[in-house]
Amino acid sequence: MELSARNNLKGRIKDIKTNEINAEVLLDIGGQEMCSTITAGSVKRMNLKVGDEVSALVKASSVVIGK
């Protein structure tokens, strides 16, 4: 599969919080945390669990940098 997203970050699922519609998936990516909001259906369909190794694919038209 080819993707237009250039940023492919590998990490592990640290926590999953779901409701009827959405899920927050907290990832540990090299000691940094990233949170992704996906559908609860996707969590179930992909059988995502805490500890799973996953990839976070990021496609953004703008990235905010602070100093």
C-alpha cells in the first residue's frame, strides 16, 4: 500500500479510552506521548489492545513549532 503521509512513527499503545462512538488511543513513541482519536469501531475491527506495536501516520498541511 502506498500512502501520501510522509511521517510514519512507530510506537506502542499505552492506553485506550472508548465510548459508544469514539476512542482515544494514547501512544508511546520513543518516550513521547501522542494521542489519536479514532472510531470505536476501528478499535474493535483492528483488535487494538494496550501493548500493541502500531504505526502513527501523520499527514498535516501545517505543523506548529514552539520554543
